[in-house]
Amino acid sequence: MTWLLCMGDSLTASVYPYYLRCLLQQEQQPPRVITLAKKGYGSRRYLRYTLSHLPLWQTVFSGTVLLMLGTNDVRRGFNYNTTKGFYRHMDKLVGHILAAGFTLIISLVPPVQAAAWPEFSSRSRRRIVSEINPAIRSLAKQHHLPLVDNYTPLQHTAFPDGVHPDDQGCRLIAQNWHQRLKGRP
């Protein structure tokens, strides 16, 4: 059996994996879609979480990891991470996922709008554009990974709380992953 492991933060804990599962059900032998999301986790905490669970996942699952992580790295306070720290944690995470034998597809982080959450600011929005997503592009290039753009198509999507996309945005994320899985950029 083939698996799709959706890894990330609360954006991955949304309904996009469900919509992706629905799109994949049209295939003759659809993969099983599993969500391994940790709400509120930045790259540093998610790396620790992954390292503690990867040996088990490796024995149970085989297939492709869809990784979208970085939004919480730009929030003020607990999960704040420098760009250098983000890159270092993501590079280690990517390395461990690949060394475990998984295929990996990585995604740019969706935009953050004017948030009702005080932890996210205009600086957070700028960092996604000027630091986090360029770091993700660099990681994809360095590791020869397919890259999904979940930033550009969601720029005009509603984010009711400023951070999490609405249902239409979650459907767009699922469609973007699906297109990449089908070999279309």
C-alpha cells in the first residue's frame, strides 16, 4: 500500500488532506492519506517530533511526504526562529525524511494576512515573502525536491483568522498538491 504523509503545522491539520484524499479517490489504487500535523509547531519543534517518531513511521509507512512548514517560525514569541535557524532545522528535517526512504515534496508557506493573532504581525508577513519562502526554494533546489507553490495562488484567498485559509483556500492547497503528485508543476 502506498501512503501520503501530510506533515506540517495547523495549516496541515486543516481539511486540505481530506480534499486531497477526495481528489485521489478517483485513481485506480489511491494512496492512503495520513495527517501528521502538529498545531503550533515551528521547524525546531517539528524536527524534534519527527526524530522521535520517524523510526516507527519508517516501519509502518512507505511512500511520499508532503511537507508544508514555516508559518509558526515567523510568529513572535515561543516559536520564533531566525531564517538561519529555520533553514538549519528544515535541512535536517529534509535529510532525515529522505534518509528514511521517503519521497519528499516540499511547499512554500501560504501568506499570512492581517491576523487577529497578536503573535503575527506585518513583519511576519514580510518574513514569509523575503526569508521563509526563499529558504524553502533554496532547500528544494539543494535537495532536488519538487516544490509546490501554496503562496501565490492563495494571495487572494480569505483567511478568516488571518493565518488559516478558508474552505476554498484548503481546496486550493489540495489541488496544488494533487497537480504536483500528477507530475504537473
